[in-house]
Amino acid sequence: MARLRRFGLRLAQLAAAIFLLWVAGLAWFVLSSLFMRADPSSTTDAIVVVTGGRLRLEAGLELFAAGKAKKLFISGVNERVDRDELLRAYGPLPENAACCIMLGRAADNTFGNARETADWMHEEGYRSLRLVTSWYHMRRGLLEFERAMPRVTIIAHPVFAHHVDPELWWNWHGAPLLVLGEYDKYLAAWVRPLLNPWLPPAPPRPVVRSTGLGRAIFSQLR
């Protein structure tokens, strides 16, 4: 009985230690993300916008119009969405939009965003990019993109929404759950390489071909 009690005590101590580590990690995740600031003065070969959050595309278009990169790559666009339809809400397009705004349609998560961007960067011969995504998503984005492109210079450009929506971190109508969910996804992405031997193999990496219409067309390897 005493042995069972000691085992239960040790198990409780282990659970408490894991919980404290999780809380400490969450504090680091939130604070480091909130205090991360973009460097608007630097230029890169490409600007990469990861779809899925308010103001991301708007910020990417503003940077592209300001001449901060040669091309703008929008990753994770729905196959049914046309480029002009996607961008129409953001006003007149830059003159070089036809050749230099590219759509990636193969990704449906951050891991996929990094993979399709890596293939596009390789095809273009680019060595640097500015990653545009929401502030709470930036840590996981940097983790996945740096793994996919270890030799590419990546500049973070976090986007902060100033209106009342789920990206406003102090808005209690869902934002805390959004940040908690993103933190757990970050932890899962962080430990994924340790679990790869037991996970099913990833699907083939897409081949990227750019057309004169300025789109990125992805086809599966055969």
C-alpha cells in the first residue's frame, strides 16, 4: 500500500512538473510572439503570405507595392478562388501583378505551406523571403519554413489586427482559445521529427510550374 502511495505521489509530481513546463512555454510563446516586430526596411527576393488570417494578404500587398521584393507568393489559396477575385477587394493591383503575384494551391496547413513555398523558391532560385502571417501563427510558421528551407534567409513580418476580431489577443470572444490551440500545434510541430519513424510517410512534394499568367500551378509527382 505504501509503495502504491509513493507511486501515486511521484506520478502527481511528474504531472505537476509537466504542467508547469507547459505554462512556462505558453508564457514564452505568447510574449515572444507579441513582442516580435517586423523590419520594414529590409528587402528580400520574395514576400510569402500564408492565407488564413485577417489582414495578412493586405499587409503582403502593401509590402509588394512598396518594392520590398521581386515577387509575392500567396500560399494556401483555395483551388476554386481566382487570383483576380482574391485580390479585387484590395483595390487596384500593381502594374507587375500579372508576372509577379503567384498563387500556391497545394497547401492546406502550415506544413504544406512551407513545402510548396520551398519548391517555388527553389524553382525561382531565390535565397531570401519575408514571411507574412498573423502574430500568433508566426512561431509555428518560422519553425516549419526554416525546416523546409534551412539555407534560405527568412524575415518575420507578423500581422497584428487592431479591430475587434479573434486575432485581438485580449478579446475574450474566442481569441484565448485560438492562441492556446496555436501553442499546442506549435508543440506538436516541434516534436514531430521525433515521431516521424512511427508516422505515415508524407505525400509527395508538389512540382511547381509558373505560367506567364503569374500563377503557381502544382501537380503531383508521378
